[in-house]
Amino acid sequence: MLEDLTTHDLSLTDIDKILSTNLFTIGDETFTIGTLIVLSALMLIGHFVSIFVARGTKKLLEQTAFPRAKCIVVSKVVHFTTWFFALTVSLSVVGVEISALFAAGAAFAVVLGFALQHLAQNFVSGVILLLEGRIRRGDIIEYDSRIVQVQTIGLRSTLARTFDEDELIIPNKELADKAVHNRSLSDTLVRVQTQVSVAYGVDPDNVSSVLKSAVEKHEFSLKSRDPLVNLIEFADSGLLYEVSMWTKRPSKRYRDRGLLNTLIYKALRDAQIEIPYPHLQLNIANVDRLEKNALNPSENQHSKGISQRDYDSPCSSPFSVNRTEASA
């Protein structure tokens, strides 16, 4: 019985020696195996507590009129704040002096801060975007000369989808620092416009009437907004018109423009209004000379005393090219 007790005491002593083994020292604080075990257990408890508090905060805010995006931001901030508080309390429980630890790790924190500055900027920008609500999920924005639709806004980056069904990952710092055209911020109203040219000599009032009737046949054109038809230029080919209408389908803008072009073409065709297009017309000034030079160019040059330079000169060429306009 005494031998078993002695063996038991020795095993406890060995365990105590193992737990008291020094691992490393930061400043005046020495970390042992036992210290790390206790710290890990406390941090694990703090982690679950922070998750519980964050979820409770989110559910509480969702029951009010608080926006969902802001609920997510607040819950994440609460989670990280609670986790940092749990870390501070855990270090104090194991006997670590927080001020001394921070002072010893100040140099490491500076280096780490420089290394993670871009990550921190994106994180802060993500919080700002979610809190302000200027860019939301489902919005149609113009970024880097591309029209995309916002899918999700994370704390580090934003996921968007182009009209080509490509997924685009945008750092939040880019959206927060640069000018972003949000086409659906206050509403989803967008203007769809196109241009068409008609031949000279056509009555402008008749053209405007035909173009407006074509817009009115568009199934997605808003009836509350009158279409706009403007004569914007006297072009080389003809009279250039700009046609505009409004829809509430920002993600279908290019599709609606294609349908508008089709309706305009059919309307002009039915009204027998010509759509001009440029072409080249070749005029032959002297057919006999051309045939003679083609049969024996060298003999004609020597007989008439024409030099190669004169022969190649544009002024002596029997051809003339005129750019004219034809009508479809």
C-alpha cells in the first residue's frame, strides 16, 4: 500500500516537473507547458463565448429594422472584440502582465503591421462599405470600365459577376477609395440609348415619329418616361439620330439595346426610310489609253517620251476614285 502511494506521489511529481518546464521567455515573463495548457483552455472557452455573443447580437438586431448587411458587420465586430477581451483576461489569469507583454512585442507588432497593412486596409474598407450601404448585394456597378453585379461583400474583398458570367474578386480598398458608378443606388432606372443614321432628303419630323413609335413597341420601355429622339450630327453618310428610352432592368441593358436596334431597323424599313452606308466608286477616265498601256506599256512610254515618274504620277493615272454614299 505504501509502495503504491509512493509511486503515485512520484508520478505526480514528474507531471508537475513536466508542466513546470520552461519553454520560452518574453520580457520578464516565462512561459511553461502548464501555462500554455491553461491559456489554451481559457482561449478555447473565450472563442466559444465570442461566437455565442456574436450570434445573439445578430439575431437581436435582425428582429429590429436594422439592415441585414449592418447586422453582419456589427456581429463580426462584436465577435472580434469579445475574442480580444477573452485573450486579455486569459493572459491575466495565467499571471502574464499585459503591459510588459505588449512592450516586449512592440517591435514585432510594427513589423507585422507593415506586412499586413494592405489586409488591414481592405478589412477597414469592407466594414465601411457594409456600414454605409452605398454598395449593396445585387447592385449594378461600373468598375474598371466593366459593368458588374455585386454578389457578396466580405470583410476583405467583394465578389462580383460580369455579364459574360465571369466572377470578379475586387479588393474592398478599390471600391472605397476610387470613384464607382453605382447604376442602382437610389433606384434601378437606367437609360438605354442607341444611334442610327438616315439618308439626306428625308423629313426629320417623319423620322422622329417613326423612331418614337419603334421605342413604344419595346416591351420593357417605361411608359411613364417619354422616349427621346435627337438629331445630333450631319454626318458624311447621312443624318445621325440618337434614340433613348428608360427601363428598370440594369442587368439586361445590353439585351434591351439589341431589341431596340431590331425594332428601329424594322420601323425604318417599313416606312421606306433609307439607311445609308459608305462605299467606293471607281471611275475610269480614259479606257483606250488604259488598254494601250496594258498591251505594251514600255513602247508607249518611249514613243511618247513619258518618264517612269510621270507614268507613276497620280496626275497621269487614268483612274480616279470617288468616295460616295449609297443607300440600303
